[in-house]
Amino acid sequence: MASRRRRSQLVFIVGGASSGKSEAALRLAAKGIDKTAPRAFVATGEGLDEEMTMKIARHRQSRSSQWVTAEVPLDLSTWFKEQSRNYRVMLVDCLTMWLSNHIERGTKEREILEQTRALLRLIRRIGGRVVLVSNELGMGLVPAGAASRRFRELAGEVNRLVAQEADDTYFVVSGLLIPLRKEAL
């Protein structure tokens, strides 16, 4: 008799910029997990300017040595296909940077949405806990430029796809986790 693979536990953390999402995600990702369990921090940000390079360095320093960092600015699905079996916990920070990376490289919106759906299907087929982090861009001022408005709308579409699939969804404000949907933890 073939054994059935265990479905992953998918946790989604969303909040404003500098709201404490990353710190909250690290705490939540490790909650209830054996301290020796292998963990991957999948970073999508790229140090393309001094400010971003400094932010990446600060984030690295905030993680314990238990976390193996993988820099994956674009192809999250390939990383999960090739690496997920090596880890019990995987944290992707963040989907908004991933989306920005794709927009910068000219990826079409429909392709980004299909990549998001494919990533979610793939994540569900692996074991372990997967935590996805993203920015909530729809609660501020309406951007003046059409491209910025479209980016905000696309980020909202990606976030909705993830939230619909996630077992647990949290909103972070001022470093506090507010449960929006809590099924697994």
C-alpha cells in the first residue's frame, strides 16, 4: 500500500511595511516545532541599492543560526521542488518583493497570477510548515500613478489567492499578530 504524503501547513502573514511581519513570521514559523528541525528562510529581496542592502543585512542578523537563508528573487516554485524535502519549516519573505521582481523583469500579470496558483499547488503537495509573508498595500492612500495603482491591485490579487488557500492567516500591526483565519496552529 502506498503511503500518502502529508499535506503542508500553510500560514499567511500580511501587514503594512515595517509592521513587524518578519519577526512575527519567524516566531510563528518555529512555534511548536522541534528546535533542531531544519528551517529555511527564503528571501526574495535583492540588494539593488544601499538602503535595500542594509535592510537585508538587518534581517539576516535578526535570524538565529538555525535558519538557512536561500536567496530566491524569482523562481520560488523551482526552489520548493528542489529544496523543500530538506526542511521542516520554510518561510518566504516576502511575496510583495517577489511580485516587484517579476514586474521589474517584465513578467505579464496573468503569468504572475498563474505562477502564484502553481506555487500554492506545489506547496500543498510538500510536507512541513510553509509561512508566506506579504505586504498589505490597499489600506493607504490611492497612488497617483497608474503603474503604482496597478501594482497595488496585483499585490491584492496575489494576497487574496494566498489567503484563500492558507490554513492560518494573520494580520500584523505594530508587531502584533491578529488572527484572521486560524485552523491549524
